[in-house]
Amino acid sequence: MIYIRSDCRALQWLLDTKDSSGRLARWVISLSAFNIVDIKYKPGKINTNCDTLSRYPLPSHLTLLNTTSSPPLLNIWDNCTLLDDIRTEQYNDARLKPIVDILSNPTHPLHHKFHPPFILINGILYRYRSPPNNTHQRLTGMRHLLVIPKSLQSQILSWTHDHPTAGHGGREKTLYRLTNRVYWNTMRQDLIQYIRSCPSCQKYKYINQSLNAPLQMHIVHE
């Protein structure tokens, strides 16, 4: 149980109000995760115990950390096996394996049906980019989209949206990242559903849809 004594009067008001909405409602939801029993306002002049705690000396046995050391780097992959994993999962995917088998055999009667739009590069299935005048393609020279099997789609969505370097981008920004690099049939629908179910986005981002009830006619009696 948590009892709070603070010189922030707005904090007490926030927990007492019953009609919060928007950002205030999200703050209330965040605070509800803690077992806060009571919040009382205590003016700063008499709230000296808080200031005392902040000035309490550190124990003498603590050692000073070396501030000149380099911090750990983010997202450094020593041995990246992503392409190998995608190749393996493509062969294990019930929908992609027949396409891979057909493209592996140029004499197959259905080879012309899948090439284009698909192509095998080093045993990995790609899809030709369409349309060819795509701006990202002109800038980067990328012509092919990596076909993602069903088993790895959630992981790709997580890397593109949840990763610390992704920053929980919005729908259009995240979709742009995906459509310029990878491909699967239901990518747009899966991304929309993934972002809607993201706890961090639901807690901290603005709601871009109106929550007001639609206007209705009311019968007025004489």
C-alpha cells in the first residue's frame, strides 16, 4: 500500500477527479497500476522530510564508477542468422514451399506463373517490387522485397514497431518501413491490428478517433 504526501496539489486533484479524459485519463490508468491508498497535499514549507531524504549522504563504502568507460552499444549483432532463419521457415511454410519448389525447377510447367512476380536469390524467396518507379527504390536501388513466412511475421512487426530504434511509430510510418523491405499478403491488416493491441501506444499516444456518441433524435412531448 502506498501513502503519498506531496506538495503537488494537482496530483491529489488528479486522483480525486471523476471526469478525466485524454491525457489525464491515461495518467490515471498508469497510476492505477500502483496500490495508492491515499494522496494528501502537504505544502513545501512543511514538507521538509522529503528534502531531507534527497540530501541524505551516500554510504562511505560505495565506490565511484568510472565515468570514462564507453556505454554498451545498442543492436550490435555478432552472428546474424536472420536470412538463414527466413530461408528455413520459407521451406517449412505450407504456402511458400510450393512456390520455392516451382522456382527451383526452371522446367516446371508452372514456372512462368510465379516468375515474375517472385524470384529465388541464394535460395531465398523474394518478390519483385511494384511499381518500378517507387521513390525508395530509386534512392536505394532495392528491387526485391523479402517474402516473410507466417511464423516470422509477428517478430518482424515487433522489430519494426517495438524495437528501441523503431520508437513505436504510427501506422503509416511503420507501414512505409515494411512495404519498402518485406512482403506478405496481409501485411497492412496485420500491422493495423498489431498497433491497436500495443500496450505502450494505447497508454501514451493520442486517440485519433472521435469518442463522442453520434447525434440522435429525441422525441419531445407536448
